[in-house]
Amino acid sequence: MDYSALLGPDRYDLAVQLAGQYHLDPSQVLFGYLQVVSRMTGAQPDDPADLKDPRVRAAINTEFDHFLKRRH
């Protein structure tokens, strides 16, 4: 699943949906996603990752999926 909508204008709706599915609070979903994005894109401060790169988004989605399943 592509979770990048969590950075868009409809982020709260998706966060509520995921929160219900994984028994979390929507704020935990949003904060968790931001943590993953920050970790994945800020690992190389001199060469930050591009969120538009499909490989970067795929890596973020995979890592966030693991985050959700660990919390479930």
C-alpha cells in the first residue's frame, strides 16, 4: 500500500482508517509515518532522499508497514 497520502490534505481520513485497522490512535499513525519518513529521507544530510523517487517511496511504505504491524 502507498501511504504517501499521509503527507497530503486527506491525511487525517487515512490516519483514522489505519488507526481503526491497527488499533491505534490517529495521532500515533501520523507521528509514526513522519518518523519513518524523517529517518528514511534524512539519513544522508548532505544528499537527502527525494520523496518523488518511487524507490524511496517504496522503502518508506515498507518500513511504515512494518511499523504498523509491530504496533498491532
